[in-house]
Amino acid sequence: MLNITDKSVEDKIVPILRLGFRPFFLLGSVYSVIAIAIWVYAFQHGQPAHLRVPALWWHVHEMFFGFAMAIVAGFLLTAVQNWTGINGTKDKWLAVLVCLWGLPRILLWTDTPLWLTSSIEALFLALVAYELSFRVLKAKGYRNLIFLPFFVLAIVANYASYATIKGMPPFPSIAVWQAMLWWFVLLISIMGGRVIPFFSARRFNFAKPEPLLWLDVIANVPLVLLFALSFFPLTSAQLSPWIMLFAAVTQSARWLRWRPWKTLKEPLVWSLHATYACIPLGLFIKALAELNVIANGVYVSHNMLHVIAIGAIGGLILSMIARVTMGHTGRMIYQGPGMWHAFVAIVLAALIRGFGVALWPQHMMLMIDIAAGLWIIAFSLFIWKFGLMLLTPRADGHPG
């Protein structure tokens, strides 16, 4: 049972600061549209004059630590209230977290020293971890402390990412980027294993497949290994393709147990399955490419990263924020605005950016433009259809 909330106090809080999902879902989505538009311009026209870091570094860093991390923060700061029964972060303290997230997005376009920008970003991650951890400890829900090491690793990766600009660590930026890709995939795999089969079975009234611990372990441990091997390129070149192939098989087995074929009538459910499928798909083709089973292996392997990044990370984010927004603004989850075309757009963006560029490299610029346009359409639809819900009080009058 949630702590009792004084509604008169709650009503004095501006709606967007009443729970973490509100500002972070909205600002993260807006930022993703802006960031992709800027990247496409930079990719075609070169380094923006006012950007103080390399454009490619900025693109990858901001999609992970800017866009995706905002959504992760918003989701976890909201979910921890349900897990613990303790009121979530809100009001002025939530505003502080939002400012700490937003400040580095601006400072990268100024002459601010990178050590300061990276430290502000690390402080944001540390405070989000604190907001989660103290509630979990207070409620003795130790199972959810699993997210604490995630944030510790993210803080280390954040500092390492900035350090690569100066050539300081013994590994390049791409090592950090690949590590963070596996960081997000592992997080999605853990959370997806909890919620996707539950949402599916509940919506369509079939028995939820009980989790198999051994299958979860052999599906997730390879992702941990891929994260670690990202920083050891020579060893990774020998081991990672086989680890990815194994992970593709085990992740496929988990996904099939969730019965995706039974969910095709509900976009808020089939979208979870369709986007999650990009994980084993991307892993499988990337592994074959690195084993030279597929021609132009290095080129194909690089493009498969976008199948996972756009399809699995971006797609699952889009599906989850639509669902969470409906539920936590006091609305009937399956009676909200139609979003099927946005979900189709994000999946197509992943396939075009990954397979389209890999198969027709002579049309790379066109494929990237189309994929970026589909991404912008998908998240713009979310902003248009759900933005007002995030800015206004709950429809049922309850706190949050």
C-alpha cells in the first residue's frame, strides 16, 4: 500500500513534476527528435560550428546518455514507487534531477570543460541510483537492488566516454559505445523478462509462462560478457561472435515462450514483442557477419548495431512510455490514442538503417534519411498524442 499522500499538498505541485515518468518521458522524447535531426544534418554537412565535441561522439553519447537514459530514469523513478509502496521522487527534488540531466545536453555546445560536464552527468546518474536504492532498502525489496550496479557501470562508462575524446584510456570511443549498447540490452532483457509475458498473458487471458531461471541466466550472462569484452578488442574479436550467436539462440527461446503470435490484435502488446525480437535478430546477423559467413562482414556487423539500438532500445522505449503514460495518468491502458503506425515506423526505421544500408551501401544517405525520418515521426506522434497527458493532472484525480 502506498504511503498516504496529502492531496492538498499534491495539488500544489505542477503536474509535470508529480512523478518521474512525466518530465523524463516528455523531455527525452523531444530530445530524441532534436538529436536525430541534428545528427542527420551533421552527417551530411560536417561538424556543427558550435558543437565542442566530435559530431559522431555526440550522436552516440547523446542517444545513450541523453535520450535513452532519460527514459530509464523516468521509468525506474516511477516503478520504484510500485515496488516499495514509498512515494516516488517529485516536486523540487525531481526538478533538480531534470536540470542535472538537461544541463550536459546544453554544455556540450559551450566551452565548458569536459571534466565538469561529465561530472554533472555522473552526479545525475548517482542521484537517480540513490533515489531508487534508499527506497528499495527501506522497503527491504532487495531483489530490485539489481539496478544499483547498472548505474555504477553507467557512471564509469560515462567518464570513460568523455576521456576517449582526449585519448586518455587505452581503448577508443567505440569500445564504450558498444559496452553501453550491451548495458541497455541487458537492462531490457531483465525488465522485458518481467513485464512482456505478464502484459501479454493478462491482456489476452492465457496462462503466463513461468520464468525459467536457467534460461534467463544463459540468455543474460552472454550480454554481461559482451559488455566486458567491449574493452578488450583482440579477445572480443575471437570470442564475441560465438557469444552473440549463443545469445541469439537463448534470447529467441525466451521470446518464443512469451507467445508473440497471440498478441497481434493489440498494438501496445505486439509492439513489445516485435521490438524485442530485434535483439536476437541483430545478434544473429551480427555474429554471422563477424564470423565471415556473410560478405562485407565488418560493414554488415556495424549496421546490425542499429537494428538493436533503433529497434530494441528505441522501439521498446516507445512502446513502454506509451503504456506507462496511459496507466500512470489514470487512463484505461488499452483505450488510448492509436499508436500502431508509430510502432510500425520505429521497426521499419531499424530494418532500413540496419539491413537497408548493409544491402545497398550505394544508397546509404537515402536509407539513413528515411530511417531518421521514421524515427522522428514515431516519437513526434508520441509527443503529439501523449504530451498533454504528461503536462496535466491524472484523469482520475489521484496523486501522481
